[in-house]
Amino acid sequence: MLEDNSSYFIAVDFDKKKWKNSLIKLHHCCSEYGIPSYIERSRSGNGGHLWIFFEDPVPAEQSRKIMFELLRIAGIVSHFEKEPSFDRLFPNQNFHSGKGFGNLIALPLHGESVKSQNSVFLEPQSMEPYYDQWNFLENIEKISNQRFKEIYESLFKEKSREEHL
């Protein structure tokens, strides 16, 4: 998270037995809303992350609100429970605590992990690594500020905060 409580991405962390199923459900939900999302197997290989990237930083509070709504729509969380595979979001908080970096997520393509086909982006249908990870990254779609506003407004029927966008 940046000092102004914004971020260039949001990532969802899944672990445990059904992490692949949860990732696929959320990925499909994002697709239904026209949100480009990307699946990465974690460094350990025992979990994964769903990534959404922004062209410019967006308020963490709003990106987290969108993501929790998508998790709810996908049936991964509710007001009363969550699937055991869902762990947390990154950024972890809406506002900077001022006490250092806070919780961090390991970025993809960690050298040693890649050799084991971990810490790599996966093709959603097969859940196999993309052949050329660098080419894949060059072609990811980032959400523009305008599209972010549209997503926020469609999900919550309210205006997003204009000061950051």
C-alpha cells in the first residue's frame, strides 16, 4: 500500500485443500463483471493468488470493498462464514497504520520457486503455468480509473471517491 492509502493492485490469497476451486470461482465471477483477473500459484505450491492490476493507484478501501463483494457474489464469503481456503486480501487494510509496511505478499516469479513451477501465473482452464511468463506479464490488462469507477458504481450504486481517481 502506498502512503496515500492506495495501491496498484489487489490480490486474494487462498490456501488449504480447495484453493484451486475457490480461485476458479472468483476468477469466473470477475470475468462476469468484465474485470481482468490473473491466477498465480503461490511460492509453496499449496495455494494461490488472484491478482487484479490497476493502471493508476486506487484507494485500498474501495478496491477491498469491491473484492469482498465479488467474494460474496462468488459464494466464497458471507456475513456469517467463509470458505476455509480463503485467507485474506492484499492490501490487508484500508488505511496505512503508519507503523511500517504491514503485511506483505510475495510477488510472483520468485527465482527458486519458479523452478518448481510455483510463484507463476496459471492458465485458468488448465491451471498449468503459462509457457512464457514474461510475455504473459507484458500482455496483462490493467483496469483504468474510469473502469474502476464504473465497477464500483455498478456494484454499490454509489459514486467512488473522486479525490484519488
